Amino acid sequence: MSARRANTFGSLVLLCQLVFFANASKSFEDVRCKCICPPYRNITGHIYNRNVSQKDCNCLHVVYPMPVPGHDVEAYCLLCECKYEERSSNTIKVLQSFTEGLSTGTT
């Protein structure tokens, strides 16, 4: 077996092991609620991120500190767009390591 083929085979075995362990556990950083709030009156636009459950993914649970006084909260929150995001940071790390391994093996 050539050195290059052995290196590629070793990288594939490592990738399979890492993917298995990456899927075994999730980090709390893998889920978040992201609220994008545009400018409102004299307040600049802002992006808010918070680790909350999907049911709590709304302006009232994510935007902190609230940049407007109590009587403007409803109007401000209606302008904000909140989305629940879920990702696998472990899989991203595995793929980055794998592509780095491939790039170093091709030189």
C-alpha cells in the first residue's frame, strides 16, 4: 500500500471515529435563538443571541437588556425577527480537522 493511500485510509478511519463520538453528545452551544432587531427610533439595530428552548425563542426572552422603555417593548419586539437555530459544532470541527489532514497529506 502506498504511503498516500495509507494516509487517506487512516484519515477516513479517524473521521468515522470522530463522527461517532461527535454524535454521541451535544453541546449547549449547538442550539440558540437569534433575534435580529432593526433600528427603532433613536436606537441602533442589534443582533441578540441566547441559549433558550425553542418555545422561548422570542424577543421577550432573548433581548436583554431591553433597549426601550416598557411602553415601547411591544412595538420594538414586533420589529425583531427571531429564529431558533440548531447546529452540530462537533461535526463542523471534525470536518475541519479532516480537510486539514487531507491538505497536509497532498503536499
